[in-house]
Amino acid sequence: MPDGAPFQPIAPERGTLLISSPRLLDPNFMHTVILLCDHGPQGSYGLVLNRPGRLTVADLRSDVALLRDRRDTLYVGGPVQLETVQLLHRLGTGIPGSLHVVDDVHMGGDPDVVRSVLEQRQESRELLRFVLGYAGWGEGQLEEELQEGAWVVCPADEATVFDPRPQTLWRRTLRRLGPPWSALADVPPDPSWN
């Protein structure tokens, strides 16, 4: 992320990351990295990237053909609407109804077209991420949390969204920002843990 110059937080918008501050103790967001998928005057919407769950897509026993036999890990995208499945993918712009988020990362789209595109490819695991639920903020709520220092906002990229080591993503992302942000990666949420 930084290229010699000190990193300065940026404004939230679609395609940015929200990195939680160590002082954010809400268990839904402690040590999370969130891809902001939409941000506007009415509120914000994002997906937690570093919370792999214990279930696979096939465990959902869905009637949707795209979901039926897949063994991909289901990620927990946030505490809102945990009964809904979100799809992040790198299948390009040819998926009707998909939303471009950042780089070659898109969200959603026609599941039948996604399935058809996947059938034409040999390996699809690195192209998709299935996410249960999402993180949401009402009007002005995210701005308040930013003023309180709950989040650091930085650019997102495709490699971070599909990082294969989600358990360490929070610390590694903070460290890439350089000082003073990198020091936060080692701060325990509760000083008594020292």
C-alpha cells in the first residue's frame, strides 16, 4: 500500500477497506477487514473478508443450482441478514446484474450465468467467495464511527479481497500501512491481556 510516503486514511467509498481499530470491541467487528461495497448519504454496506465460517456452500442445501454441490467455505460477512448469501467473484463484466466493486472484483449477478461461466473453467475456487450476511450502517453511522477512531479506511485491491490467509489478514493489512498504523497490529483489544 504505501510507496515510501506515510499512509493517510482516505474517505470511505465503494472499493475501499475498513480496518477495525484495536479498540473496537464489538465481537462482530473486532479485528476485521471489511470491503465497502456501497457508501452514500443513506448509509453503507460491506462484507467482512477475514471471517471464514465452519460451513461449506453445500451445507446450505439450497435449491439454487450454483450453490448445490459447491464445497467452498462460507465466510461470515457481518451480523445483518445471516440467512442471505452474497457472492464476490472475479468473473469479469459479463455477469448480468453484478456490481463492480474494485479492480476485477464484482458482487452478485445472475446465478445461472455464473454457473455457466464456471462450467467452462477448470478451476473456480480462486474466482469466488461466498459470504453469509453483511455489515451495514445507517445514515451517518459510519461517519460517526470514523470520527471515534473505530476504523482506518484504505484502498482495497483484488489480492486483499481474495487473500488465501484470512486469519492473519487484519494484522498484515495494518502492517502494510506503515507507521503509526502498523503498531496497532500488535495492540491487544484489552490492555489487561498484556
